Amino acid sequence: MHFSHHPDIWQKYPELAAGALYAEGIHSGADAQPLVARFQATARDRLETALSESELPEIQAWRRVFSRMGLKPTQYRCASESLLRRFKKEGAMPQLHPLVDVCNALSMAFAIPVAALDTAHIAGWLQVRHADGTENYQAFSGEMEHPDPGEVTFVDAENRSHARRWTNRQSGLSAVRDATRTVLIVCEGVHASAAADVPRLLDALTGVLAELWGAQPRQALLSASAPRFDF
């Protein structure tokens, strides 16, 4: 399998810094809560020093990208902004799956979108590209949707969409669940220091996977000159 961004994405969004990680041996029995609490504390500290989550440079940068995609940033938000908004409002996050919980906590700590996908539900390969409108997207409700033509999405070899509006919403099809054993994790930043922050986030994820699951993940930093991650 492999993961990549289409050349059009790199051309249109040259500020993109992306990283991908593949890990095996995932299960739902790990106790992630001590690590989750640590990363949530970092997120809480960042929120206390900002007027709002939208003032964080990582979030502001994604808002600018959403505007360039023709989306209203206050209507459609990147995943890390949505998580931070909920965390600030409720003061806690629901426990879903240890991997999802820790990825969400790291996403909030770094204010960078993190997508964790079950590779058992990805056909052949996965590419971030502009949709043509024929792709099939399964929402968490089970309802089928089609991304709008030109919308940035994650598409596999069977023309299935695994995200809506790039970093806005993942698909229920490849969501991490109790039966998940192998995962692809994607981190994408578009802010000024993303080229330094995304590798730090990948290293943090690698440490978490080793500590909680004894995994030895493979990871790669992606760019226009090295756009593909084979796993």
C-alpha cells in the first residue's frame, strides 16, 4: 500500500508539511489515559494563553486554506480546531478508543490535524486529491455522500472517499474501532513552522505507539519532491 498527495495539492498549497506513519499490533486494551492527560494539559495551557483556539497560528493557517478552498472557516473547521473548541467548552473529551483518544490529545496539543485510519478498510492505496464528485463517502451515521467536485479528499483505489473537505471530517468506513489492528496516521500542517512541528508530532506519535502497543512504526515526511509513503 502507499499514501501520497497529488501533485496538484503540492502546487496549490506549497506551505503544506505532511507526515505519515504506519503501525501494526494495535488493540483496544491499552491504557492511554495517562498520556492523554499529559497532552491535554499541554492543549489546556495553550488555550489559556490564547484569546481563543482560532488565534493559534496553526489554526489560523488552516482557516486561510479553507477560505482558499471556497469554504467558510467558521462553518467548516479543520479537525484540530473542532477538537480544541469542544475541549475548551466541555473541559474533557469522551473516551472512544485508546489510539483515537491519544491522537486527538496530540492533535490538540500541537493544534495540527491528525487522521488515524484503519488500513483494513483502505483499498490498495490512498491519495489526497481533488474530488471529481463520483467518490463514495460513508459518514459515521452510515449515510453515503459524494464529495463536491474540486473538494480535497482522501481517495483509495476503489474510489472511496475517506475524508470530507480535507481535514474537516473523516469517514466512518476507515475509522479506528475495537477490531483495528493496523493503522495509517497522517499529520498535516500549513502554518509557518509546520516543517519543524510535523516531525515533532510524528516523533511523539512514534513514542506513544511504542509505549502503549510495543509497536515499531514506519514513518515518512512527505514533500513535493518526495510525495509517496510506501507501507
